[in-house]
Amino acid sequence: MAYATEIVGGVEAQQSTLDQRLEGASEHWSLERIHPIEKCILRLGLYELTYKPDIPARVALNEAIDLAKRFGDDEAWRFVNGVLDKLGAARIQAEQEQ
């Protein structure tokens, strides 16, 4: 419960920054067009990728994909994967090189 509270508070505190980055990475999709469930999953995943270095990037990405598969529509996971993979590419690559 403590972790959930921390993440929700962090996403809320950083929402405008997260949304700017998501808007830039979501080709042909404005935030208004993204389903609210997928938007929340994207914010959560991007928050973990950006502000939680103790969580491996691939873990954060896979958790977001799993959430999208469970709660999004049939193709939501592909969209979430594409956006977060793009935004987290540098961190993912850096971790792979270690």
C-alpha cells in the first residue's frame, strides 16, 4: 500500500511533465484521444522509468504492458509498449550495457 501511495502521489506531482513527454512521444495521438485507462498506465510507466531508478527499466515497461493487457482494449498493450519503449530507450540501453 505504501508503494502504491508513493507512485500515485508521484504521478500526480509530476503529471504535467509526464504529459508533455507523453504528448511528444505519442505520434498522431493527442492526450485527449488516448483512453483514460491507457493514459494512466502510460503515466505510471513513465513515472517509474523516469523517477524510480531502483526499478529496472524492463520491469517498469513489462508491468505497464501487463496492466494494458489486463485493463485496456485488445491493442492497448502495443500502444503502451511503443510509447514507453521510445521514452525509456536510453535507460533501457544503458541498463543492458551494464
